[in-house]
Amino acid sequence: MLVLNGAAASCGAFFCSGQPWFAVGFCHHYGRTIDSQRPFAKVSGDASQIEVLIKTVNLKTDMPLVHEALQRLESELALARQQRCTVLKLIHGYGSTGVGGDIRIAVQKRLYEMAQSGQIRTCIHGENWSKTNEEAWKLLQKHPDLKNDSDVGRANRGITIVLL
């Protein structure tokens, strides 16, 4: 069950601002708080064309220490599971000098461990978030609307895509 604007809705159509919307297991937000006004997926014209959005989580807001960023990662993954989101884009940065990046390294290490233990399905590092990467291509084929993500094909080392 999904609660939006104080009203419960199961997976199916509901209306927000007079527009039809669908909850399909993906969600999107900016920063660290979910905006209940934002759709999980927008219907374009007929119900067969659903625009799926990635939930974006900025782990580097307020320049946290590594352990704070890892705590934020854990809580955001738990929140995404609770909201039944299945694709997240983590913004962790790649270091203020463009080299290294302790948060990036720690987050990617934690995600690798989580994938190995089955806590997440997989993660795709930003430099591999392109049509030429086999794993990314499979996801993009399954959800073609994700090809519209601004970071596809940009080799952005400051992000990681996570599949729950």
C-alpha cells in the first residue's frame, strides 16, 4: 500500500493535481526528503506509456564525514525499500580535487558488500552507466525510459545506480 498526500493507494492509477499518475515501484526525489507531491511514475497519454523515474539520493549534501555518508546510505536504502523503490541514483561525488574521494570509495565498497550478501541486487558505477555496459544495457532495455537519465553515457564517477 502506498500513502500519498494522506490518501492510501495500491499500485494503480490515482490523481494528483488533476493528472493521472501510477505507482509502479520506482520513485524520485531531490536531496534527502521525499516530496509527497512528486509522482512515482507519470502516464504520458495512454496507460501503456509510463515514464519511470529514478529516485535520486544526494549522499554528499552538507559535506558529511565518511561515516555520516554511510549512515545516510543505510537509511536511504531502508526508506527506498519501504517506499518500494527499486532503482536509485546515489550522488556521492568523486572527490573535491577530482581524484580519489573517500565517500565514493566507502560507498562503493559498502554497496559491493551488500550485493555480495544479497541486500541489494546490484550496483552500476557511474563510469559504467552507459549503453555499452552489459549490465546497464540490460536495465535500460527492461526500462527504456531510463535512457533519458541525464547521466547515461557521461561516465560520471560521482554517481552509482543501485538496484534493490
